[in-house]
Amino acid sequence: MKLVKPGSRDCPEFDMEAVDPEITDADRVRFSQVVSVEMAPWQVEQVLEPAQQPRQEAVLGVHWHPEFVPLDLIRKRIDKMFPNKSEELLIPTQHNELMSFGGYAGVEVDCYASGFNQKVQLLLHFEADRVQDAPVLRSMLAHTYKYRSSQLFEFMDTIIGPDRDRIGAAMRATGAETDLVEFVQAHVRKIAKLLDEQWPDLPRISIKNKMLRNYFDSMRPELGEAPVNRIQAFLKAVKQLVKQGFSLKFFYRATEIIEEARGLGGGIVIPHPEQFWPILLADYDVDGYEVWNPQSQRYTEFLISVVNDKNARRGASRKPILVLMGDDCHMGEKTKLPEQQDADKAGREIGIQPAWDDLAIRKQLIMTGISRRSAIADYKARLAG
């Protein structure tokens, strides 16, 4: 996978003659590493070495993704990170997969908001014993998980089809040249063949869009940083176009998800609402808004004021909307080599939401009597029913 640099051009060009059209042993090893959920000793060690937060005594985490990292390792990491914690509310929210931890269960669900024709996400939280036997909810989640995973195949088909309109748009948006696109197509063809070949034995959690990102990230030692960054920019542009065209009709409606969760005594939170502004107008039956998230930091103070205004109009007959914050930590990122990590995602930690301690935001929270401790107590009480 060498690069050649023609004298008439300043940027490297991918040498397609160096790419074997057949699947090689090296391709198989790379694919196996990308889809594997087994953790090597160095990865376990990396997970168990967090930066400590000795001054934080209340730990709230109701939006985080274990991915393939075992929950017992996550428990050890949290205990080491917060050596002086005296109270906690920690609920995992894997995408479209219900998981339990410390007496609570949770999930982040993709669903369809028909009122404004958009995909949205909801966080569902439960006391774990309420969903030990929840066949309808689990069936709904299984359908959503399978459909959401199918986006990977549309992503790959767009590249190797190719879908000329989408590929052309992505090339124009990123400045990608034909040599890069052909290089990506050659390797995505191999990935598609390996997926079909190994399908019965593949961990289903690996079947997601980031498989392509991780596959090409693993080429950094051979290709170098700049070429892989160019590939990733192109892939991201294609992925966004695929997402824009992904049919929403096979998702369950948000109202259906909410109804089922309420029937099981669950709590419901709208995550990073600034990404789905119309959801604030829908007046869904929810318990709280996530006013801060690593991806949604710009409007925290405004969202707190929105919650306060809504609560002032709700009256005594309706429970107030809670102010919550989410770390949106993806634990799988902690298992990568530092040079292969997404810096933004790698910096997220379960239970760390700096906005609670931001002076301007803290002033607004104090005026309304809200803190980590009050959020933990209020939401625990609500989940207890």
C-alpha cells in the first residue's frame, strides 16, 4: 500500500497497482482486528487507568455507551475515577440495546417523529427488575437495532455501487480525487466480501458505520496521517449523504416508544435536544431534557431557561421537567491506541459533565435549586415510581 507522488502534483496519489484485488492474509488480519470485541491485556490496562476526580462526590451518568467493554471493567474504572463518591446514578444507554448496570437498565432508541418528519433519539431508563420480562419493548428494540445496522450496507453499496451522484457530491465537498476514491472502493469491496464470508460468526455490535472508519484508521502506519485523514473526510461526507437519504418509515414512532416505556414504569429523557430543535415543541411525555452534552454545549443556558419556562406553565398536576446532562461517553474509544482515537470521543468520561461546575451555568442552576445531587435524587425517586 505504498504511495507515489507524481512530479506534477503536490499531494500524494494512491497507487492502485499496489492494491491486490484479491483478499490477502493481511486484509483478513486487519478485518479481524476491526470487528473483534476481544480485549487484549494492554486494552484492559488502558481502560483501568482513568484520570481521578477526587473532588467529585456525586456521580450522574444517564447517557453513556459501554459498546463491547465489559461492565465489570467499567465499574472498576468508575470506582477508581471517583474515589470519594458518596452517591451515584449510573445507567448505560447502548444504542437500541437494553443493558443493566447497578440496579438500573437503559437504552438510547432511534425513532421517528412524524410531526416534523425527522429521526430523533430518546433515552429510556428503568429500574432493572421492571424490564427483566419486557418482550414487546425488547422486540421493538431488536427491530430498530437491525434496521439501524443496515445503514452500513447502504453506506458500502453507495461507495462500491457506485452511487455516482453521492460519490460526486462527496468528492466535490472534500476535494477527494479519483485515485483516493478508487483506493477506498477497492478496500470496501474486500470488506463487503469478508462480511458475507464471516457473517455467521461476526459480533453484531461490530456491524455499524464506524467499521469503515476503523478499518481505514488501522492503515495509518502504512499510509501516514495525511492520506488517511483525506480518506476519513471523504467517508464522512458519503456517510452524511447516506444518512440524509435513509428511510425513516421503518423506525417506530416516538409516541409508540414513549407509550411502551411508560407502561413499564420507565423514565424518558430527550438527549442533546439542540440537534432536534422541533422536539422541544412536540410536548412529548418526557421526564427531562439533556441540556448539556459534549456534542451540544452552545445552548445550555437557553435550554435551562426553556425547562424553567415550561415548568412554570405546567401546573401542579404535571411533574416538572428535569434538567439533566449527559457525557455521551463511548467506552470503545478507550480501547484504541492513542494515535488512533477520535480525540473528542476519547476525552469523554462517564459521569463527567463540566457544565455543572461552569460558573455562569452554575449560577443559573443555583437560582432554580438544581445540582447533580438534586438531579440524582429526583430522577431516582421518579424511576422508583
